[in-house]
Amino acid sequence: MSLNRRNFIGAGVAAALPGSLIAQVVGADALPATALPLPAVPGLPKPSLLTDARPVASSLGLDPRIWNWRSGADRNGPMPANYYEASLSEWPAFGPLPGDQSCDVVVIGGGLLGASAALHLAEAGLDVIVLEKDHIGSGASGRNGGQLTPGLARWEAGTMAANLPPDEARRLWRFASVEAMELIDSLSARYDFQCDRKRGHITAALHPGHMGALVEGADARRQLGDRAVRVIGPHEVQEYVRSQIYHGATLDSSGGQLQPLALLRGLVYGFVQQGGRVYDGTPVQEIEEGAGGTTVITERGTIKARRGVVLAVHSSTFRFLPEGSTTLPFVTYVAVTPKLPMPISELLPGDLPVYDTQFQIDYYRAVRDNRLLFGGQGTGNSWSPRDVNNYLLERIRTVFPQWEQPALEYSWGGISDVTINGATDSRKSAGKIPVYIVHGWSGHGVAQTVRIGKAISDDLTGRNDDFAMLTQIEHGRIPLGNFLAPLVIPVAKGMFGIKAALQPSDMVSF
């Protein structure tokens, strides 16, 4: 028996709030679209990955609930950069909105979703402005674990196959897997930027009973026409992960890893080459829909959108939804070690990123200069750096006991958001000037954010109905969800922590 990740929040909310809604999806055939870049715009450098990270201060504004930590950094000094920012060349701020303007489309939020939507809209010939309240990369898009996994947030192949007609399930799965991964590759090639993209992914079973759920997932993917995953036993796992705690795994050749901040900057770089305008340090106060157009209001001026608005602000979407939120925010944590005292291949000979199947999942991967990135946990309130570091170091010792004295050089927190049913919440307003809204990534969505950004562009320009397919998924409201997270997340974790202890063969992951 297994309880997949999409069920976790539903049961937690059910313990604190009444009711939830189940999803259905309908859609039609997609029509591919391509575009060629314009000549480079002077002034914005192409993002460049460094050989290794530098001990520098962060230039990115952060949500006050999250933090960056670096070993040896002055506690009374400026906030240190996280590993991703520290391992990239300097990048300029764009500056705030200079005053009232107009354009075809306003994109609110400079993360992966907003950058992808803006880039594809600009490639289609539209005049686009991106507004970011902090800086490009300040939010989850520049702070996540960098793992590329298929699926629509926590909707995996089995969920799609169980809830949708076969053709629709196959279409949605391909959209959220093959198409998402291929789009990243095509964009990085088109704009010639690096993001340390690697292919392949391991999901490792922490208990023998978890293998049944992994086999079911692999079989569901084959049912949907995906043969990129295979099941491997405990001995073959050793060819990829030198840990004795796993009882088998699935090996996914379509997943992978990358440096997420490098990907984000690459997309923004491409957008600027297409003539796009970016303003950071410009929080949006209100969106007013009227007969003559939609106006985006900031304290520095207004922007009249002639054709559409894209709301890509992730865990802050609730501020713009008068009917109530459909997500709960939660905080996750990532750390990076110093250079290892042994070759990283002694721990990860296959050089593939790993997820495991325990209740509070571990995920880890090799990064540049012989370092290990290791992440995990999901909390309703932000933990302190000391608590996070102690937790992650204990998990590293559990996974790799042969490494006698592991250490951390960087750690940080980030905010994600989870829906009741585990699928991404995609919406489009009914007005003449539509507002597109997407949130609820549930900790899984690096590749899918980029693909959905393209789907928004294709919908607005009439190329296909991919986005309409996504909007058919129904989502239950969570009144005051942003304020209930500190209660609901611990309740849900407590419930399923007990279940996992009593029935360890049942796969319950968060």
C-alpha cells in the first residue's frame, strides 16, 4: 500500500478543515511553436557559471521568513549569498519601474514561470514587461534543489491514469515530462547559456515494502507510453549510490538536475534579447480589470496591459484571490558541503540526483568542485540555521556513514506552496484582457514552470489549448491558508509520521 505525496496535504487539511475537491482534466491536441532569437542587447551580460562558489554577500532581496547561512560568515554582517548565487558571475539589478507605462502583457513575478512566459510572449512578437518585487532569483526559482522530475507538481503518472481518460492522461503526462525537459534543453541551446544540465534521476526505496509503490509508478508510466523509467534492485543501486540503506530504486532517464538560478538568469537574458523590459524592486499593489484594459498598480506607477496579465508570484498569489487561497505555504531547506575529502564518485558513482521514499524525503546530488548538495524537510514555520544544519548533517551521516565527519558550507531555506489535491492550480480570468494565474507547485516544478510559461504564451497567441487543459483541474479552497500553514503542516506531519512508524512498509512521502 502507498500514500503518494499528493494525498499528504489533503489529509492534513481534513484534520483541520472540512472538505476537499477532486480533479478532472480535459484537453485537445497541442500545436508546437518555435522562434528565433534577436541579436544580443548590449548591457546585460550572459549568465556565467564559475568554477566554484565565492564567499560573497547576497545582492538579492529575500522574504523575511527565509535566510542564507555560510560557514564563517559574520553574523552581524550582510546576508551571505547562497551557493547558487555565489557560484554565478555578478549580475546587475534592473532597477524599479520609472513611471507609468503600457505594453501588451505585464508579467508579475520574475521566477521561472514568469521568465518563461515573458520570453515566449516576446518571441511571439508581443511587447512585455516583467515586474519583480525583490530581485530576479530571490524566490523559490533561485533557491530550490535543482532536481528535474516529471509530473504536474505531485500529480504523477498513476494519478493521471486513475483520474483521466487514457488519451488525456497520456497528453498531460507528456506535457509534464518529455515536453518540459526538452523545452529547457532547446532554450539553453537557443540562447547559448549554461545551467549545468545533467540527465537521469534515481528514486530510492528506504524500505522493501516501498518497492511495490515504485513498480506501480513505473508501470503507470508505461501505460501512458513512457518507457524512460526502469526498476533496479539493491545490488544495481550500488552502481549509482554507495549507501547500504536502500532496497532498490527506479532509474528515470528523463529526469535530471540543473543549477536553477543559472536557468532563470538564462531565460531572463533571452527575454531581454527579444526586447523585453524588466523592473525589479517593484511590488505590485493591485490589479484592476476594466473595459478599456487591465491596469497593474505599483507605488512607482501604473502599467496598462493591452492583451493580458500573468500572475506568477508563487506563494503570494493569495493576496490577489478575493475568493480565497487554494494553497498552503511551507518551508524547505537545502545545504551544500565544502569540497569533499574524497572524490564525489565514491558516494555517487553514477552522478545522478537521488530522491528517497522516507516520510520526510532526502534529496541530494553532486554539484561543481566535488561538493554534495543535500536537501529535505518541510515545515510550517521557518527553522533556524542551526536546527536545519543539525538535521541535514544527521541525514548525511545516515545515508553515507562511511563519511565520518561531514560538514556544511552553505545552507538556506525557501518557501513553496502545496494544493489539497497535489496538482498545480492554473487559472485564466474570463475578462477581455485575461489574467493568467499559476501556483501550487508542491515542491515539484522546476521543469514544469518553464513548460507552463510557454503554454500561457501559446494560449494568449491562439496557438494551442495546452493551458486550457490545465485549467480543468479543480481545486478546493483553503480559507486563510497562508495563516493556517503553521498549524496544518505540523498536524499532517504528526499524523503521517505515526502512520509511517507503525506501518513502515507503506510509502508515505512529503
